[in-house]
Amino acid sequence: MLIMGIDEAGRGPVIGPMIICGVVIREDSLSGLVKRGVRDSKSLSPRQREKLKREIELLCEGYELISISPQEIDKEGMNDLELKNTVRLIKRFLPQKVFLDAPTRNCESYERKIRELLPSRVRVKLVVENFADRNYPIVGAASILAKVERDRRISQLEKLYGPLGSGYPSDERTIEFLKGYLRRRQDLPPIVRRRWKTIRRVKEKWERGVF
């Protein structure tokens, strides 16, 4: 039986893409993920994630990473994009069972929306839960691959723009980057999600001459 795990990295930042990952593995190989300590990427160091990435690639039957740009997020909205690309991953690999981390508290509603978008010919058991990345190693594997890719993309952006911090609103380094860019360029770079409240607040302060 083919099992798939789906998770994302970069849902909350104001800078950079969101990465969605689907990982497919044979059911009898799941124990290999457990033995190697595969779990939620947020509980691992960057070095641990890089090491486990190689282990996951050797164990899995296949995986796909989908990058969603800030422009797409601003235009279409995070939830619709995540839903649409979740369905895309299921249709590509056609696993018998899918575990995924729900981006909403109403897991039943999210599962229903997935089924509405899937063709009737696609027969798949869905396990849609909050914190699935903590509870299921296959979802943890997807979260690791997504996080490693997201970090790689941020590293590439820093070569172009300088230090960005983590890209999250709570990171003072990220806020200082946004302020500095506004002061120098009188605008924000294309790597920013302009509809985020954090961006609106920073722009309002800049327009009032607060910094």
C-alpha cells in the first residue's frame, strides 16, 4: 500500500514562498522513518533536518515540492492555494491513504473540500488532523522536506537582498529589513506578502515618518 504525507513550511512568514510537500512511501517502510527519528521539522535543528532529508529520499517512493510565491498568495489566498495543491499532489501520486496536517481547526470541513475537488475515480482514505506532523512520521517527513526547501529559498534570497531574518513577523531582524528597504527604496521588494497585516503596519509607520 502507498501512503502519502502532506505538509507545508512557510505559511506564516511575511517574506518568501510557502512550500508544500507530498511524500509517498510504502506502508512496510514506515517503520524506517520511525527508526531514523523522523518527526515534526520544528523540533529539529537545521543540521538534523538536512541529514534526515537524505534518509527520507532513500526510503520514499517519491516526493514533490510545490513553491507558492508571495504574489500568488496575495492574489488567491493561502487557504485556497493550499487546498488546490494538496489535491494536485494526491492526483499525481494516487496513494491509497493520505495523512495531512489541516491548516484549519475544522478538519472535517477541510476533508470535505478535498473530496469535492478530487475526481470520483480517485479512491483514497484521508486522515486530516491538526498537528499531524507531530503524530505521524510520514507527515513529519513532508514537513522536513518542505522546511529544508524553504530554508534553501530564503538563503538564496539573502544573497540578493542581504540578511532577512526568518521572514516571520515576530522576528525583529525581518522587521528591520523591511524598514530599511522602505527607507532606501521607498517601496517593498517582490519577495514580500503585501496583504499581511505586518506589512500594512510597517508601511503605515513609514508613511507617518515614524522611522
